[in-house]
Amino acid sequence: MDTYFRADLKDFVRYGVLDAYELTDEEIAALLEVWRWSVWTERETPDDDVRAALVRLQRALAHQHDAEVEYNTAMLLKQEIEPLLYLRTLRDLPAALFFFVTHPLALLRALRHARRAKVPPLRGQDGEPLGYPTDALPSRLRPPDLLKRAYWKQVSPYTFAQRKRMDYWW
């Protein structure tokens, strides 16, 4: 096993698809922790939004690893980083206040996740960041209960190969 998880989440791809339903509870918890960490550490400008982060991930996995992000997994990833990005963009106070007033528990979760995201990346011999160190994962991560989540079927007239060629992502 590697000593780090790559920020592009390639380590969690199974059978060419990033699908949380194919992962164990421990892997789902690790996937979400690495996802939050990678978005928190790479995003510097407040105008980057949640959808842009998700599209970047889908594009990178499709073009670099020929892997698709399953629709419900994309929605799960989107929901996981949304509170973090709102916390980071408190400069836009009215929008941030509205989000946290309507989602009060999200503020507490985001503060806790932001505190945990201070993990420095594991670096290679040349000093380049390799990814999230596996030994830095908290020992007691709780994955979401995917069986309680509503399951949605993607409705798209295009196959994965067509979406990849057109650079079209939901």
C-alpha cells in the first residue's frame, strides 16, 4: 500500500469508475477525508465554486485515468466540500451567512474538517507534493450511511466516452 493518497482520488477508483458504493466504509471515510483535504489545500481564490472543483475532478479522472465518477458519488463529493468552501469564502458574508443559517450543523462540521485539513502533503524527493499521507488519517473516521441516502439515476443522452470527448459534465 502507498504511504499517501493522491489528491485526484485515483486510489479510490474501482473498475474504471469512482463509485462510493464499490468501497468499504473505511475507504469511503478515507475518500471523503482526502477529498476535503485536497480541495481545502488547493483552492486559494474565493471565486472557485463547488461545481468547478467537481468538474475539474471529473475531467482529470476521465482524461488522465480513463475513469468515470459515478453520479451519486459526484453528488456526495459535492456535498462534502460545499460547507468547507462556504467557510473559506466568508468574504462574501451575505451568501455565507445565509448558507450557515439554513444549514447550522454544516458550520460545525466545516470547522472540524478545516481543523483536520491542516495536514501537510507527503513530499517526494524533489519536494513536489505527492498527496495525503496515509498515516495522517484519523483513526476513527465515520463514513456516511449510503443506504439511507436517496439514490438517483443519471439521466443523460451521452455515454461516458461522448461526455469525455465533449468535455460535458453534470
